[in-house]
Amino acid sequence: MATSAQAKKRVRQNEKVRARQQGQATATRSAIRKVIVAAEENAENTNELLNDTLGLIDSAASKGLIHKNKAAREKSRLQKIVNNQ
């Protein structure tokens, strides 16, 4: 357990950051799922969903939430799914 005031503050900060990152990661995964489902159902708004999701993935990569190579891989897979619908 943290004993110094500095360490206690750092624990509080880490909890806030983790909660924020967890929310962003969840939103990104949900957006990816929505694109996949929309592509399978041949929805009209698939391209709009794809563009929004690509932005979320780029944002997560730039903030260090996911690795840049994983971001590129996810974007490529989504593009392939949407283009082959």
C-alpha cells in the first residue's frame, strides 16, 4: 500500500486514467462490432460507421491505448470486410 502522499496521489491518478482508457477501448471494440454487423446485413450506413470507427482506432493508437501495428491490422481487416460485402 502506498504510504507517502505522493504515492497515494499517483494511485488516484492511475485509477482515473485506467477508467478513461477502459471506456475508450470498450467504445472502439463496440464500434468495430457495429461495422462488422452492418457489413453482414448490407446496411446503407456501413461506410459512415467505417469512417467513424477508423477515426476511433487511429485515436486509440495515437494515445498509446493500442499498438500502431494492431491499429493498422484492424483497419485493414475492416476495410476488407466492407469492400467484400
